[in-house]
Amino acid sequence: MSPGWWLCARASRVADTPLLSIRNLTVDFVLPDGRTSHALEEVSFDVHAGQTLGLVGESGCGKTTTLMAVMRLLPSNGRITGGRILYHDLDLLSLTERQMRAYRWKEMAMVFQSAMNALNPVMRIDDQISEAIVLHQLMNSAQAARRVDTLLEMVGIAKERGDQYPHQYSGGMRQRAMIALSLACSPSVLFADEPTTALDVMIQAQVLELLKKIQEKLGLAIVLVTHDLGVVAEVCDTVVVMYGGKVAEYGSADRIYNDPQHPYTQRLLESFPDLNKPGEVLSSIPGTPPRLTDLPPGCRFEPRCHKRIDVCAVLAPRLIETSAAHYAACHLCEAPETGSR
Amino acid sequence: MSQVAQQPILEVRHLVKHFPVRQALLAAFQRKLRQRIRAVDDVSFTLERGEVMALVGESGCGKTTIARTLIGLEQQSSGEIRFSGELIGAEERRARAGLLSVDVGRVGTREQQMLPHMSLKRLRQRAQMIFQDPYESLNPRATVFDIVAEPLIVHGMAREREERIRRVAAAMEDAGLRPARDYYSRFPHELSGGQRQRVVIAGAMVLEPELLLADEPVSMLDVSIRAEILNLLNDLRRERGISILFITHDLGTVAHFADKLAVMYLGRIVERGPTEQLLRDPRHPYTKALLSVVPVPNPRLRKARVILQGETPNAANIPAGCRFHPRCPVAIDRCRTEDPPEIALAGDQMAACLLVSHAQNQAA
């Protein structure tokens, strides 16, 4: 195992100051019929080096939009209308597109949801990876070829299979190749968008194990987007629970799972099947998430909430610190005296 | 007739399904041994009335092939399937045997041939399948009403208009699409993933079947919706006494309502037993590994996981001896040469592992 010294070059940073700080990020989409979809509103969280942050929520809650906004890869009808994205105290939103290209993939890279769709079907795997390296002018093609071998070895793909095409790979291997591609330029932050959703449990375990190993070796910060609460519990240090484009709850994984404050988090956890409690009836969350074009005036979860009080329908709750480094956006957490109702 | 009521809804004995691999012409001339994909390789199980059994295993282990064979979408290579006591698939096999003089024609013993046979159409009135992906299994150009009513038309049931509307409405409301009339004229693209899967379930339930074959019905859905669909299936089973064969790769989702589990690996059931007992005391190393990687929704309960390396081998090339031995963390020398038999254990549990038989023999 020769890890390649350059991989470790940017490994260690001071852990206390966040590597990436997202503050009040707000994103709107203009739909073809002229309406505006409020995809993200005031989303804030911090990402630390060497740690894994989980972004959880139902489909359409803005998880992927958050990643795309940070990478500045939103589709043309999407606009960042407010907030800041601080990478080492530099606001990425102040950069021009040309300047941004120096950060994308070199500083932060992404593992896309469906590896089959993200990889080029008519290009060999090793060429795809070295293309990314050469494009960012890190080295010449001979050096790049050697680096591709190292990367493939790191993700557990035999060098000899580098000259094959994506369709010759199994689902798990494609995801490994995708991870190798994301590591091509030694990023400090890795965004993983549902990296294991389409995979079997055993292959899922293999991929999660791989991400963890790579993180330990390179000191990466990982942002893991998923709707699978089990996966988050297995690998994440901190968790952001999103609902309808806003942060519902944000805190350490331990507190989120064992002392959830927001009713949405509580219901989400109850609806997840737990092998340790067989025979228990699963609770589901009645109703559907709000339409982002037509948001309720108060709390976005109010129509589905089992603990709602009068104020919820009229006033949107702020994200407040309920205990040290644990935040929730719920009126019940805001004032303890109303919470006792 | 009282005898019929006590008969298990489904009895599968030594089911085998091999797919021939397409071969070059030259190789055929040279009389090379024709390669076969042994998708299902000697599988037996029984499903009682009103029972839910989960068939668990990784992709490519043959779970879906079993379901497709049970419903007659594939023809078994050998073995017998009884639905409520009647042999299925055999009628078509005999018809084929008349045309082909090869040994496909030998179907069981004389005694078996004397038994009543069930045609596929009659079978499909009583057994229905729910497919994995509600985005692909619904006709995008048909309305919800037409989709749910189609099985009635195919089977020539409920010919009266009022009767048909009544049965479609009942099936849709049972599937949680309430009020049903709001959904009649909608198209699949107007529905969410959870609603689509409810339409699929309504389409299966409209014939009032006795058996549902559910092939990964929730793996494409969000967690909160997953729970709804699982609860819906559970209600159908409790209120209607429907038997369900639930196919999944995720042990976590079925632990809640399956009565029995069967764990498959590479075309064979390697362990089966009552759910709670099997989860508490898995005996086969593959079951143990599979259980250990099911994510637990609590960071305090993170545990050592047995992560098997590599992927399920190709079913065209099944390893000699125990088919699991190349990936088995506890394999011994004998595993390389000896195919383990099914070992019956206490409490209706079965495991096909030499190490299990070892322990049993020592205890005896």
C-alpha cells in the first residue's frame, strides 16, 4: 500500500475552525410558468475537516440543491439570492466563474447519486480520471496515469480494470470508480449525494467503509446526503435534518438520535425500521411535504405536525440553540412554558 | 373441501431454474458442454395461509427469478410448485412436451401427473405480483381507473359497469387512495412515488387474490413513505388473511412484519426460520454478515460489522463445495469440497452450513 505522499499534503487542518461555513443560504428557482420555487431558505451549517456531516430529509427537501449551490453548479433557472458560503474565510459567492473553477474539484469534489449516469459511458475509467487531473493542470499525462493507478488501488479496483468502460463494472465498482474520480485532485471536502442508495446492503457497507477509510487517511471532510437514517447513524458525526428547504434541526449525531427536539425528526426516526425492535408498528408521517411554490405562512411542517400549537400556523420558527451546539427550528423548543402544553 | 382450506397456500419443492447461456455456433458443433446460469438451484419452502415470508439476499441471488417462476413468467427447469395443493406450470410443460421430444417432458411421477393442474390464468386470479419500481410498472398513458380496472377486464370479471366501478373504488380505498374518485382520471405522472405504489397495490388487490408476491415494493421509496406502504401491506394481511411473499435485499424493512425469513445466496436458501428467532440467533455465517451490516438508527449502537469482500459470484460459475466458501469468514477445508445439506435446527430453523452440522453432532 503506497498511499502517495501528495494525497496527504492537505490533510491536517486545525479542527476547531470550520473548513466550510454555510450561512443563511437561500436559493430560488424560476419555473417555466413564471412561478418561483423557494428551494432553500436560510440554510446554515459548518463542515469540519476530518468529520462527516449528514444531510437528511425526504425527497425534494433541498439536500441536493444545497450541494449544487455550494459547488455553484445550479441549473440556469436557479439563483442564489442570499447568504454566504465561506471556505477558509473566503466567500465562494464573491468569486467569478473563472476563479470558482480553481476551487471546484480541487478543493471540493462530489460523488454523484447515480454513478452510471455520472460516468461517461464511452470513455474508459482511467481516461476519465486522468482527464480531471490533467484538466486542472496538476501534472502531465504520464504522472496522471500513475496517479490514476494509485487512486484505483485506494478504492479497491484492480489496476488492470482501469482500461474498461463503465458498463463492464458492477454497481458497487462504478460507485468506487466515482469515488476515485472525486478524489482525483485531492479535495479537502467531499460531497457524497446518496452514494449508496441504489446499492445492496452488503455493497453499501463496503462503500461506506471505503469512505471512512479514505477519510481517516486523507483527513477529508465529508458531507453525506441521504434519506437513509441508518446510514447517517453509522457514519456521521453531525447531522442536519432538512424539511421543505429549511434546516429543521442541527446537532451532533448522538443528540439528534437520542434526544431529538424537532417533531419532524422525532417522526422520521419513528418511521425508520429498527432491527433491534422487531414487531413494533412503524409510524408514518401523514400528508406530503409542502410544495415549494406555495409554502405555508408559518412553520413548513405545521400541516403534518402532531404537536402543533396555534402560533405554528402564522409564524415561522427561527433556528435556535436548544442546548450547546444543538439547534432546532420549532416553537415548542423556543419557550419552555409553551412546550409543556 | 375442508382439506383444501388447511393446505398451505404455496408449496415449493426442489425448484430449479437454469438459463442457458447463448453460445457460439462453433462451440455447439464441437459439442462443448453448454453453460448454464443456475439462477435458482434446488429451493424448497412452504408458505402457509395468511403468513408473510421474506426472501432476503443480494442482487443476483435468484430472489426475483423465484417470484417470476411462481407466477408463471418463467418456466421452471425442474421441481414442483403447488398453489393451494394444485400443481402449477405443469400443464404448459406437458403441452410443450408434446412438441419437443426431449426430456423436458418428464414431469414428476405418475402420481403427480394425476393431480389437478392449474392454468396460469386461473393462478393469476388468485396470486398477484407487485413490482419493484412504481415508475416503470405503470402505463404512463392510462388513467388510474383504467390501470386498476384492467385486471378485471382481462379475467372477464365484474362485467357490469356499476360492479366494476364498485370493485375499483373498493380496491383503491383499501390501498389508501381516498377518496378513490379523486384519483380515477389522473395519470401516473401526476402522482408521487408512494401514491404510484398504492395504485400498483390496488391493481393487484382488485382481483381479491389470496397471495401477493411483492418484489422489493419499498426500496425505491423515501423512508417516511416506506413505513406507510409496509403498514398498508400489514393491514391487508391482517384484515384479509392474504399471504405475502416479500422479496428484499434489506433485512431491516422486513423484520417488522414477516413471520418467516428465508436467506438466499447464489440460487439457494442457506438459512430459514421464524423471523424473531432467526434475527436473535442466526446460524449461517452469511446471515450473520447480512445482519451485521443492516444500519442501526442509533450512533450509540454502532457495532462491529462483518463486511464480506467482493460481490456475489456469477451464477454461471458457482464455486464447488459450499457456494459461499470463497467469501465466508469462517470457512474450513471441508467447505471447499462438500456441498452442505440443509440441517434442521430447533424451532423450525434450518441452516445449510457444515459448521452448524458440526456443532449439532458434537452436542448429540
